[in-house]
Amino acid sequence: MAGVQVSNVSRSFGAHKALDDVSIDFADGGFYALLGPSGSGKTTLLRQIAGFDFPDSGRISIGGESVERVPVEKRRIGMVFQNYALFPNMSVADNVAFGLSVRGEAKVVIATEVQRALDLVQLGTLGARRPHQLSGGQRQRVALARAIVTKPRVLLLDEPLGALDKALRVDMQIELKRIQREIGITTIFVTHDQEEALTMSDRVGILRDGRLVQEGPPEEIYDRPKTEFAATFLGDANIFRGDSTGNGIRLPDGTAIEAGAGPTLAAGAKASCAVRPERIGIATDTGAPDTTNDNVLKGQVSKRIFAGNNSTYFVERAGQTLKVIVQNTGADRLAEGQEVVLRWSPESTVLLPAG
Amino acid sequence: MAVQGAVASRSGLRSALPLLAPAYLWLTVAIFLPLSAMVFFSFMTDLPLSGKAWAFTLGNYAAFFSQSLYLTLLLASLRLGLEVTLWCIVIGYPAAYVLAKVLKGRSREAIFLLVILPFWSNGLVRIFSWAMVLREGGILDTALNAVLPFKINIDLMYSYPAVIIGLVHSYVPYMVLTCYLTLQAIDDSLIEAGRSLGATRLQVLKRVIIPLSMPGLVAGAALIFVPVVGSFMEPRILGGRTGTFYGTVIEDQFVAVFNWPLGAALSFILLAVVLVILAIASPVLRRAT
Ligand SMILES: Nc1ncnc2c1ncn2[C@@H]1O[C@H](COP(=O)(O)OP(=O)(O)O)[C@@H](O)[C@H]1O
Ligand SMILES: [Mg+2]
């Protein structure tokens, strides 16, 4: 097992920069999610780490050993593909045995290791089946067993759960996490599902157009996004745009919004503020004056979506639709068309540079 | 489930019948009728067409067993078929692999065209072109002598290798095409999965790609082996005196000796032998695939 360092890696296909100066430090034994929209370079980055493709510039090291020019079969990595890529001409057990067998391990060693790996993914009795006789979730487990049986230094997964339906995906998320903890392997997990990234990983890296937008623990990225893109891609956010006042912004209509987090920006520059929908309080407009230093906006409820444990309100305000999520506490619900006051603390507001 | 499937396929067949009818009619007229005429001839003492008296006989089939020459030639033809098939695999499979897995876009199309070209050229033109290349003082001889500092004599014309070269050239496109199709269907991620597990390219080839492309290899081999065993054009033109094979003897019966009954009988013996070989080989091959 080992950590992985990616330093200033760039990779172009023709004129298109698929990776642009990406640096990430993947800690030993950590579970790392690479998140980004389709075409943002996630697969390309994973392929550089795996060794299927080599970077134009930059360095990659696994366990402190420089590997940029080492071919994939010498890197001692395990990889799980989105389409599972099980060998259809072999039984499940032979699929799992493949890595040990090409290495020339003794038959008895292979047999016990394969059984242990299949037991770990809870497929101990299905070794004799062919891949086409398995369900999607079972194939996924076989692919995982095959990837970890060789005791690789790092486990790479490219949208491994993308082909599964929702319920199965949640099962597999828990399962994958359990196995990863059990063997303590450094894991790099590509996904475009933000919920998956949030729930599974110790750290998340967000990619956009080949660049690393932000990386860190999921809580940090969620609470302290550094760009509008990070704020809206990981979770939901209300974005206000205006001119910087130093510690907040002034909206075009003159209303000030104070932000308790984010960089200090020069006053007058274009800037925006992000607020999570669940951080905003919503109440009927009583006309009472505000005595706190909360941010306050008035608007009108245009729509309410009831989801059992919570309700989502869409509030129209100065041509902008704001989203507010309220936990179901049994309190009175607001009707559509009602005039309301929105209220949230500066600590829940993140100042962002424009763009 | 199975019953449902059977019902569905039966009703499917009924509605498909009008569509299939022309094809079956054509098969009957074009293959079944002439073939049954040939079966009929093979049991006759002489052709009924010439007005001579004729009778039913097993003599044409007996001739094969009474003269060792026919068996010798049949064995030589089977060996020829085997060798040509092997050479087609050796040349065609790597070509198909490069086409399917290495080349992309324009260059793939260009190379594909080069491989298919012999298909589209006339068989005789192809064979006589080889004659010009292989004979003494021919293109190969002249070219090699122009390059090499010492004098060598290349005269492959009228030899067994010439027959092999001509046949391989004619039939290798079948192998390239069938293998290309199966290789094309193998997902590249299987190759990558193999390599990520520590296998070299060669190990991936041996353990994953070749087993998965077996159906293409088998189909190509069957498409090549069967006609080569009965071939006569290449052996006659490129083989000369050494080019007497089972196929050329059959041809002689039809075009030179006009002993159609014997020619027909020899053909059906060949057909039977080939079918037996395929029947013996198929369980082995099925296990391999
Ligand atoms: N082999 C390649 N040749 C040309 N362009 C490629 C190749 N691989 C990826 N790309 C391009 O690089 C960009 C990033 O692709 P990818 O890493 O697959 O994105 P993601 O996995 O995030 O969806 C895309 O615009 C894609 O078209
Ligand atoms: Mg991808």
C-alpha cells in the first residue's frame, strides 16, 4: 500500500487540454473521490495514474517511486472498470485468479487467495459460474475481488457503480467502503455523482475542464466552496451576484449581504455569495424590524415541494428564484403566493470571486 | 419461459415464411437440383446425355478404393489444405489484430482496402501475376539479384511453395475478415483489465484475446480449408508437374476426360471426408472456444 502523488500533470489530445497542470496528493490508505462533470478529465487522470496513458508533462509517484514512464503492468495497481471488464471466457474464480496466475504463483496459493477474495466480497460460493450468469451487482463484486486479490498498492475505480440501479448502488457503496476499510488500501474513486462523493470519501477533488477546481474533505468543500462551480456542483446553493463590499456584496438593488467566510476581496470588484438552501430560515412577513445582524431578504413563495422529512420552497425575489429547504418540525407550512422573509447568518454565507 | 420462446419462434416462423420463400426457392434451384443431378451421375456407368447406354453402378466409388493414387492425392490435398490454413492464420491473424486494435480511422480504411483487394481481382489475373513474380528471370529473381552482391537463382515457378503462395494469397482475406470481426467485438477494456492485473501484452494475447477470437479463427479456417482441399486452379498453373492434387484430378474428369460420373463420385468422397474431419474437429474446437 502506498500514497500517490500527482504533480503538475498535463495531458493534451491534439489542441484539447484534457488535463491542465493538475496536482493532488492522495494519502496512504485514504478514500479519495474525483468528482466532475462528463468530459472534465476524470478518466484521463485515472488513466495517467494507472499507466494506460502517459502525461505530456508532470510527475506521478506511487509509494514515493516515480512511475510516469512505467507501463501499467509494472505499476502494481488494481483497477475496476465501469463495464466491469470481466473475461467472458473464464469462470468467476479464473477471473479472480488471473492476476496471481500471470505472476506465476503456485496453484495452492492461488486457490486460497481467490477463495479469500471471493469471501471478502461475499461471493464465496459462485466461483464456478461464468460472468454472464451473474447479476450486475455480483459482477461488480467479482471485478473488485479480481482487482484486490493481487494486493495492489492503490485501487482505482472509474465510475464503478454507474451501471447499477439506485438501491443496488447504495448497497455497493456501503460494501465498497467496508472492504476498503478492511484492507486499508489507498483508493481513488471517479464519479460524477456528488452524493456518492460526499458519502463515501475522506477527500474530494473537483475537476472542471481538465483543471482541479478545489480539493479537500467533503465537509470543507461543502461548507467553504472556493468557486461558484464548486458550490453548485457539490450540493445545492443559492448564488447572489453583485459588487464586493470587502466582507460581503451589495446586490444591484442596493441590499447588502454579509459573508462570514471566503477570501477578502477588494471593494467594488464583481463578486458573489453562496448560501446552502438548508441554512436559510423562512417565515411569514410580519413587517417587524430586524434587530439581528442576519442577512434578510423579502420574497414571495412561488412553489412548495413536500418530501416528507422536509419541504423545499421556491421563493421569487427580484427576478431570482431562491431555494429554501425546511425540516419537517410540524410547524405551520407556508402557502404558495405568500409574502415571506428569508433570514440567515453571515456565518452561513461564503464570499466567492466572480466567475 | 422455454415454452413461450418456442411458441414465439413458431409464430415468428409462420409470418416469416413469405419472406423466406424466395430464398428457399433459389436454394432449391441453384444448389439442390444440380447437386442431386451430380449424386445421380455418380452412380452411373456413363452420361445419359451422349445417347449411349447407361446403367447404375457403384464402380465410380469403388475406383477410389481400388487405386492407391486417389488416396495419395487426397492426403496430399488435405496436407495442402492444412498448410495453407496455417499460413493464413500466421499471416491473417496478426493483420486482423493490427486492423482491429492498433489502427484507427483513415489508415485502417486504407489497409483494409489493401487486404480486400485480392478478393476483388480476377482469380486468373492473380495467379498469372504470381507466375510472373516467381519464375526464373521474373520479378522476384531480378529484384533480388539487383540488390544482392552475389548471383542467386530464384525459380519458384512450378513448385509446391508456389502453389502455397498462390493459395495463401487468394484465401488470406477470409481469415483477416473473420478474425477482424471477432477481434473488433472484444472490448478494449478487457485488454486493459488484463494489463492492470500485471499481464504483459503477450500474456493478454494468449489468455484473453486468442481464446475470445477462437470463433473467428475457426470460421476462417473452415472457409479456407474446405475449398483449398478441392482447389485446382492454383495447383495447375503455379504447380505445373508438381501440381497434381485431388482437385486437379476431379477437374480432369470434367473438362479433359469427360468422365463426369467418376468426377462426381470423387467430389462426393471429398465432401464426405471433409464433413467427417469437421465433425471430429468441432467438439474439440467447441471446448477451446
Ligand atoms: N484518447 C483520447 N483522444 C482524444 N480525446 C480524448 C481521449 N481521451 C479523452 N479525450 C478527451 O478528453 C476530455 C476528458 O475526457 P475524460 O477524461 O474521459 O472525461 P471524464 O472521464 O471526466 O468524463 C474529453 O473532452 C475527451 O473527449
Ligand atoms: Mg470518464
